[in-house]
Amino acid sequence: MPDKTRLVVCGPGLIGKKHVELILGRADCVLVAMVGPATQENIAYSHRCGVSLHQSIEAACESGAVDAVIISSPNAFHSEQALTCIHRGLPVLVEKPLTDSLDDAAVLVREAEARGVAALVGHHRTYSPLLRAADSFLRSDSFGRMVCMQGAALFYKPAHYFLDGAWRTKKGGGPILINLIHEVGLMRHFCGEIRSIYALASNRVRQFEVEDTVAISIEFCSGALGTFILSDTAASSKSWEMTSGENPAYPHYPNDNCYHFSGTRGSLDFPSMVTRTYAPGADPSWWQPFDSGRLSFSPHDPLALQLEHFLEVVRGKAAPLVSLRDGYANMQVIEAIGKSIAQREPVLVEV
């Protein structure tokens, strides 16, 4: 392996450009090519970055040496492009969701594991320092046993978001796959595996083919319960982007939260990191006052931490933190949400 890991970015869209920016900002890796449609915008952007634009991963690989690929193209292309990388033995980071089809995702998992190709899914929030701070509290005696959680991803996507990518109005491009998949990963991380889902959806505001608002009831295997509400047409700050402050492109509301976790002895508002706990030895009671606190952490861009981890995976120094099998498990929950919406009844998550 050369001193600099040679990377290809497939799909120079919103998240693809962020990957490119992070690659160009590191001294231990180099962008060698991009893959995407030959639009004037993409051609001009690739020229500004000093690399060529290709129509396929195969063409990019044939133009020079490549060590790994980051796939950030529209969801419908993930399966074919990731499979190409796996068959070439190239380590690959596939943006979430792994694919837009559970069957296709299963094929990727099987092929990557059979061929021993290092691959991970871009659930970048997993790398956030916020999670490490929350984990220590949620697993402490001060919090007790997880009882329930409330979560929200409420925001308003502007009209040009859909004009810039019409695929976002079609099946496979709605907020369930684009946004809720992130939250599923977080809920599984914090609360454990999900047993069943009951979900309702509406598209009455935008009237696109895909949903714009979803309400979900969740049963975890631990016995804890949860609720989550999602909307990309809600004028609200109750979302990861606006509460975490990790992406400067969004306004930041540091005192707002997108999750609330309740245990038998304490609770956590996340990501303001405000805790409320009963004093040690005190009997829990709604008449008993809480001790309030705030968890400390050191902020860092989780996308940058994800790239650093991916480079370690490519170099054989680490195993994927979010494997294709993890991404597949998140998609199983998304599949159950879709079934529940269609059937208007609770659905067990297949494991």
C-alpha cells in the first residue's frame, strides 16, 4: 500500500462533496477519481478538484490505481456499484441506506463476507463523541434500566432539494430511507435490538410518491418502549442536525433535543446532555426532587472520524465499526416500518 491511500468518490452530490472535502484535507490519502453523470456541474467540480470524472467504477479503476471507494450516489445505484467494488476486492464505504432493496442488501452482505472484502455503511453518527458520552451514562446505575425513549427528526426540506434531485420524490428516495435510517441506527445503538414496529405515514403536504411524515411506536427486545416522529415538512428544530451542532450548514439550537431516554433512576435529554437522577440511595418517587447535571464531551466532526476509521479499515488496522451486516439490520427495521404502514398493523422485525 502506498503512503497515501488512493480513493474514488462515487456520486458527487451533497454528501459526496463533503467526502471529497475531507479527503482533500488529509495528508494520508488522495482523491484519484470521481464517478457520476457527465453533467456540466459534475465535470466542472471534478476539474476543480484536480481529478477526472468517469461514468462507472470500472472506468475509474482502469484509469489508475485505486485502493478503496466511497459510494455516495443515489440509493438506487448503491447495490450495483458496491457489488462492483466487492467483486474487484476493493474496500468500500457505502452511504446509508446500504441499498434500496432488502434482497439486494442481503446479496452484498453475503458477497462481501464470502470474499473477505472490508466494507462498511456510512452511518456516520456512530462516530460522534456525543454517543460515547451518552453511552457511559445510559449504562450506569444512575440511569438504571431503560424504560422508554422518545425521538424526533422534524425539519423542513426546501423545494430546491427536490428539484435538484427528483429521485427524492420517488420510491426509495423518501425521508424513511434517507433520514430515518440514521435514527434506526441510533435507536439500536442506544436501546438494543427492535422487536416490533407499528407505523403510520402521510404524504398529504407534499403529495409526492413518497411519505413526508411518519409516526412510529417501537418495542425493543429488552422490553423498553419508544416513539419516534419524522417529517421533512415540519417547521421545527427537533432534529439531530439542528440540535447536535455537528454540521455548520444547519442552524444550531443547543438547548433543544431530538431524543429523551428514561430509565428507572434517571433520564437523559440528548444531545443537550442534560441528566436528571435520583440521589444515591433515595427511593424513586415523583415527589422526590432530581439532581440535575450535564454530561461533558469533546466535539468532533463524525464524518471526519468516519473517514479516519475507513482509512484504518482499508489499511487492515481495524474492523468495520458499522459493517454491511449492521446496515442490513437497520434496513430490516425500515422494511418492517414499510410493512406496518402498508398493513396498518404492528409488524415483527425479522432477525
